[in-house]
Amino acid sequence: MARCGAPTKAGGRCRRPVVTGTSRCPVHQGQWSAYGVAQRKEKEAKEKKRKIRKKR
């Protein structure tokens, strides 16, 4: 299994598994990567559904 390898604050390397199709883990992807954008869109869709259910 591939590991992230991004530099950490402690000076070592990240040992978390990478996201499929990328070279970094979810923590080190960044918010504008394809993974980060997909996660944000999914979260926003859930919140939107929740708001609609509350109104009814």
C-alpha cells in the first residue's frame, strides 16, 4: 500500500495511505484538490437536504 510521504510538522514523513488516483492522503491533499472539492460538495448536498427536511 502506498504511503503519503508529505513532510509533517514534527519533521518526519506522513505514513497515512494515499487516496486512490493521487499521491497524497486526505489530510495533505489540500482543499482545492479533486478529492477536497468532491468531499466539500458531498457535505454541502447533505446540509441542503437537512435544511429542506427541517422546513417541512
